[in-house]
Amino acid sequence: MAGGVFCYLGLGSNMDNPQQHVRQAISELDNLPHSQLINVSPLYCSKPVGPQDQDDFINAVACLQTKLEPAPLLDALQALEQQHQRVRERHWGPRTLDLDILLYGDRQIHTERLSVPHPFLTERAFVLVPLADIAPGLTLPDGTNLDVLAANCDRNGLAVIPSRL
């Protein structure tokens, strides 16, 4: 696809066969209109953020080249979450699928519905490590080097999931 913005998306699930939800979402991202899936990190297992009375998460990061503006992209991602029966019962609670816009080119976006870069991007190993897997050398919009953040983050409880052959 010629043109478009490179954006990075976080994927996560910890309910109802989470690996299957994340793998299916990756396939669905490749079918978004005016978009092309460029790269996907390995899957990782991580401890939940927030309430600990829930299962571990399966996480990944995908790179998407898209001609969709941020709000329509967010709408498309939330529609995919709904196709996976996403229910928002409590903040940072269990979910079948969570799709977050981590980075949208080098733009900084702050609206009622969307904050990009994702507000917790630099604090979470389950985002930093897979993002560094597919975007080594990336510089965040504020000039921070991703590789430095990933090298210095606490990886306790983060484990790569061997890929299926």
C-alpha cells in the first residue's frame, strides 16, 4: 500500500482462549480497510495490571500502515473488540480482546477518546518489549529511544510464547 501512516497497536487478551483471540485479531487487522499489516511481534504472557484476581494476559504488538485517521482507526479497533464480545466490567479487568493505539506516526494526540502515544506505553514491559522486537531503534515522538526503555524495563513476569510451527 502506497502512503499511509505507520502505527503500532497493542493487543491483549486473558479470557476464553486468549491466544486464539490475539491470533484472530492479528488476522482481522490485516483486513482493515485502507490498511496493511506490516509486522507482528511474538506473543508474550504477562501478569495483569491492576486487579490480580484474573488470569495472565497474552500480549503482542502489531505495526499497521493505514490511511485511516486516528478516530476512524479507533472506531475500527473498537468494532473488532466488540466482535470478540469485549465487555468492560471494571477498569483493568479481564477481557476477551483489548486493542490500543500505541503510536500513530510521530503524532501526539490528546482528545476525549484517544491519547497517543498511549499514556502507559513507557511503563509496561508487555508493550515495550514486543514493540522493540518489531521496531528496533524507534524514537518516540518526545525523542525517547525505545531500545533504551525496553532494555531498562522490569521484565519480571513477562515470557515469550513459543510460536507454533
